Amino acid sequence: KLHKICVLPGDGIGPEIMTVAKKALSLAGQKEGEEFQYTDCLIGGAAIDATGKPLPDETLATAKASDAVLLAAIGGYKWDTLPSAQRPERGLLAIRAGLNAFANLRPAIVPRQLADSSPLKRELVEGVDILIVRELVGGIYFGQPRGFGTNDKGERIGYNTDVYSEPEVERIARVAFEAARKRGKRLCSVEKSNVLEVSQLWKEVVIRVGKDYPDVELSHMYIDNAAMQLLRNPKYFDVIVTGNIFGDILSDEASMLAGSLGLLPSASISGAGPGIYEPVHGSAPDIAGQDKANPLAMVLSAAMMCRYDLAIPKVAERLEKAVDAVLDAGLRTGDIYKQGTPNTKLVKCSEMGEAL
Ligand code: NAI
Ligand code: MG
């Protein structure tokens, strides 16, 4: 089958890691009878230089007409002095909004070959494979009313509102249950329903949606306990679903289980229409153009795209196995290379790509 991919290499190391990902994806697809048609478009600083806008209309139109969007990274020193409304980062927010990407999926996987580079003990993190599903466009970051004011004692106050509607919870819960169904079939919903009404509604709706997924085992945890369990026993978790602010904090906490940014993929999806698949890291301007970047997060993002948007899990598995194999072979780009580790070799981005 032919899959139309909108490719956004962006800035900095973006084009280098994207070259690797496209080639790996095409080869993995070939083995499974899947074909990819890539349409390269501009975003970020590269788009500002060429068109004056961080997200040209043409890019958004191509993205909407594609099966999925593969994005490397945007930003760099050159554009850092622009006013924030004109910066490359705006392109990222605009494409997420333009595709209604309300669900942010962030796996926290610790490859066994790298379990020693985690700040936690090897026994705790070896084999960790968690998927955090974070609601991205609601909750306290967007709720109204918000602002500054004065209380009845005449003191200045700041306030925000944590609010979710039933349909907002329902759609993120469905994404999480669907994801859990494709993985370990266990879902943990994280909230604070012992204190917050918004969390009580969250929990009720998640339980209701769960009736449609009898094959997925549902559990519930308060956010404070979840933050603790993530460090005490991370292997307890398979898929976690949570609101915007709790997900923000938990996904940053979970990313440190792996110890390196260069390995972490992500997806931002709407559940209908194309999703955006991108590494968690930025454009790494300090090493751009030097063939030093780690392309594995980008390749694993392509694997997520195959699994979640394109429904070709066998291609995803091939990519994941290739990543496993190059790590087994001891190949390490600079960010994951530890001098003195036996049977490892420092390699360039392009060498890692060839090996994949
Ligand atoms: P960064 O993630 O680009 O870099 C942080 C550090 O990690 C740097 O030392 C970098 O060399 C290293 N690093 C990151 N990815 C790597 C990879 N694949 N291989 C090897 N080393 C890697 O974050 P930073 O420095 O805060 O931001 C740089 C630029 O990226 C900024 O313009 C920022 O706005 C943008 N950015 C873009 C994001 C995106 O496109 N989604 C996300 C985060 C930052
Ligand atoms: Mg954050």
C-alpha cells in the first residue's frame, strides 16, 4: 500500500536525522510490501527564511492531505532574537493546532543496552516500556476564567481553572485505550479525584469508556502516588492516561528514566486525520551540520507513525528491531557514548543510519 507522508525536516540537525529516518522507513516498508511517498515541506526557521512565515499555508495544506506528518525539529540561534510571535517555535504550535492534535503520546523506553546510563538503578529501569498519553489542549493550561485580581481582603491574587468536559475526557480516554490494546493491555488513569471535582469527572468518564474495552485492564492512581511509583517501580506501568498539567510533569519525569534525549520519540494525534510524529529533543544547533546527531529518536518516531496512524505494525517492529540491533552491535553516537564501556564504538549520524 502507498502511504503519503508529509516530511518536515526543519532546522539544525533536523535534515540529517530525517535523511536517516526516510531511508530506514522505506527499506523496512519494502520488506512488508508498504511504500512511502514523501512530500518535503518547510517549517520553522527554514520556512521563515524562505517565506517569512514559520508555518506556510502550503505546509499545513500538505499536512492535512497526508496520511501522517513526520517532523524532525525546529529552531536555532539565527532566529533567537525574533519576537516570540514570529519565531520558529510558533510553527510547531500552529501545526499542532491546525491538525487538532489533542493527544500527546510519549513513550519512556529504556533499552537494555543503555540501562546503565539511567540515573536510577539498572534493576529498576531495565525493561521499562511506558507510554504516557497526555491531554494536550485542555485542562488548567487553557481553562477559563484565568487571570489576576483582588480577593475580598483586598489582596492581589492569580488564578486558573482546571476544567474538562465529558467529550474532552472521552476522546483522550479512547486514544489511551486504543493504544493500550495495541501494547500490554493495561491502562492506568492518573488524577486527583480525592480532592478535585474535575478529576472525579475524569475518573467517571474513563470508567465509562473502559466498558468498551473489556480486554484492557484499567486502574486508577492519584498523581502524587503516580509520581512516586514512577521512580519506585516504573515497570508497574504500561499505558498512563492523564490530563494536561499532570501529563506535562509525569512525561518529563519519565523521560529521565532513559537518561538520554536522543532516544525518545513522540506523537501528537487527533484520533482522526494525520498525526505529527517527532523526537522529543530540539534542533541541537550546537552539533548541527557535523554529522554527530543521534537519529534513533527520529527513527523511533517513524515507527510510532507506522503503528498509530498507518496501522502497519510490522514495519514499526522492523524499525524497532533495527534500533535494538545497532545498540546491540555497540554503536553509539556522542550523546549515548560512555568512554570505557566495553564493546562500544563512537559513530557518526550517517554511520548509524547505514548500520540501521
Ligand atoms: P535540544 O534538545 O535541541 O538540545 C539539548 C542538548 O541535547 C544539546 O546539547 C544537543 O546537542 C543535545 N541533543 C539533542 N538532540 C540530540 C540528538 N538527536 N543527538 C545528539 N544530541 C542531541 O534543546 P535546546 O538546546 O534547548 O534547544 C535548541 C533549539 O531547539 C531551540 O531553538 C529550541 O527552541 C528548539 N526546540 C525545538 C523542539 C522541537 O522542534 N520539537 C523541542 C525543543 C527545543
Ligand atoms: Mg514540559
